Amino acid sequence: MSNETAVAWGYLEGLLAGQAQASAALASPKLAWLNALRAEALERVGVLTLPTARDEAWRFTDISALTRYSFHPLRTPTSLQADDIKPFFIEEATTRLVFVDGVHASRLSSIDAEAGIVVSPLSSAVQAHASDIAPHLGQHAPFHDKLFSALNTAFLHDAAVVIVPRETSVATPGHLLFLSTQPDVASHPRILLVAETGSAVTLIEDYVALHEGAYFTNSVVEVSVGANAQVEHVRVQRESGHAFHMASCAVSIGHASRYHSASIALGAQISRLDLHVVQTAEAAQCSLDGLALIGAHQLADTHTFIDHEKPYGVSRQLHKCIVGGAAHAVFNGKVMVRPGAQKTDSAQSSRNLLLTPQAMVDTQPQLEIFADDVKCTHGATVGQLDSEEVFYLQSRGLSEAAARNLLTYAFGAEVIKRIPIASLRRQLEQTVLDQTTGQP
């Protein structure tokens, strides 16, 4: 065993130290399928190894710094009051599920009973809705060859479950708020969203830190979009600047359904999002928007895979990175068109802005097409601010710094304006404005 492998295995043993205690809380004969799922995941953790830069999918993302920390499950809960987290509430959201350091906080959560949907932690939802949950939980996000997904599934306990019944349209967004209040804690957030036939829902997935320490967030999200259903999924990652954030999101979209995702990455020392969307029936549509705004020595990695399995599918993707300081952004986006998926219409764009000479971007848009009657395009750009645009704004009375800040803000705001929640748009626009103004 190499020294690197030994260090990685020792690190995984430390992360697994609290797994047995967390799993026992859901022990029940009625939940044999869930216990079997977790046991299978735990077995895979024992086989898999920590990804390194020698792995093709991780060659631009060195996470060895993760092994230099000793993270553990939550030991002593933090006492928070609603007033402590009000700045992170979403005005339009009448349903809010809050998790503090990975543990559901019922006193901080608020459920709109009149919305006609199920929003509940797994420990409660699985008793009454097992038949709705079992076909999806652990079925969309594979973990047999993905270490972090396997680790999350082994700790599967305090998941957020959202079930939208057939033909139900939810007027207000749901807010899933994951708070970190302590350093050195490892948490494994889990979300399951099931949007049944003809339903419509907007869901906000929000990661926030109340401190500046180092900690580890390892999240997995599974989304099932039924026939003719519509899902708006907004993901905001604003972790501590010293945190490690690993995330996986798997989406299955049905006949004539529509899925729109907007992912905003602002925080974390190292962050990674793997987003996998599968079109399982004809005429399904997906639109993926992404923005990474990083500086200092941050690393933000986004890997996406859009899988067109059936004909008449439509996909659109716009991913932007604004990189300052000595930060490093990575984007790898693959679109696959399977044999027989004729009349597929797909467009992908990766646009990247470097604010300093030390900033770095690695971008790799990809197309794999196995059908002959399709319309597919992709492209990538990496550059600095247009000097002519800067000069134009200076000629209108702005200083050079103000002109650069305004253009940088406008570059990021193009993604944020597509978010369908007005108050969240305003929050993020102000954040982008503040951060771009402060970039060196």
C-alpha cells in the first residue's frame, strides 16, 4: 500500500467513525430496503479509493488537501433561533426545511400544509410514503463507482424529501436551507424530489456558513420529473472560504417534461458539482445555467452530463466562470445523443472571465453523437475584459476600476437574472456586485 493510499484510507476510516450510530436511528423491520441500501453503500466505501489527479475525471482537481483535516459527524448541536438565520430566508418561500450541521432542525423549519405537497425529513416521510420513496431513493444517483455518493448513502438519515402529487402546481418556492455552524464537522445532506405527472414546483437548495472555519459538506440530490411536469431547481453554494464541498445531482426527466437548473458557486476552498441529467422519454427539455464566482486560492469544479436517450429532446446549457486572484475554475460538460435519439436539439456554451494573470480556467465542452438527424452545437471562450468596452465606459465618466467592476458584474448577472425568485435574484446580484468590486 502506497503512502498516499494509506493516508486516504485512514481519512475515510475517520469519516466513517460515526456511521453506525447515525444508521441505527432508522433501524426498523419495515425499512429493510433502506437498511440494505445503506449497507451496500458502506461496502462500496470500503472498496473505492479517494479520487486523485491521476483519475481522468479529477485531473484538474486536486483534493489531497481534504485529507489534511480530521472531520467528524456532529457531536454537540448548536442552539440557533429563527432570528439568527433570518438573513438567509427567502421572502417568497412559505415552506422551509432547515438542517443545521447535517441535522434536521424542526424548530427552524416551516411547512405550508396548504401547499398540497410532502416536505419532510426522511425519518418522518419514510413511514407514510415508503412506496413513493423506495423507487427513487438511491436509484438515480449511482454510488457503485463514486466514493462521495457512496459515503453519503452510507450515512443516509436526515434527508429532505419533497413529493409533489400528480397535477399539483405549487405557487411558492420551497427552501431547503443547509447551515454550517461549527468547524471540523462532516455532514452529508441528501435531497429527494419527486415531481409526479403534470406537477410544477420550484425548489431552492441553499448551503450557508455561519463561521469561517474548515468543514466538509458531501451532498447528493436525486430528482425525478414525471411526464408533463415542470421543475425549477436553484442551487446556491455559499460555504465558508475554508470549507470543502462535494456534491452530486442526478436528474431523470420524463415525457414532455421540463427541468431548469441554476447553480451558483461562491464559497468553499474546494468545491465540486457533478450534475447528471437523463432524458428517459420523448420531447423532454432541460436547461442548465451555472455561475462560479471565485477568488484568492479557491477551486471550483463543475462536471455535467446531459444524456439524450430518446427522440425530440431539447437541452440548453450556459456555464460561466469569473475567476480572480490565484483561483482555478474547471468546467467539463458532456452532451451525449444515443442511437435512435433523432431530432435532438442541443446547445452548450462555456464562457469564462479571468480577472488576474494568476487566475486559471480549464474548460472542456464535449459532444458524443450516435444519431444522424440532430442539431447540436457547443463552444467555449476564455478571456479578459474587453479593453474597448472598458474604454467606452471610461469615456462616459467612469473610472477604470468602476468600468471593470460594472462589466464583470454584467457578465455574471446574465446567469442570475434567469433565477425565477425575485428576492433571491436581488440577494445574489448584490453578492456578485460586492465580490466583483472587491476583486484584485
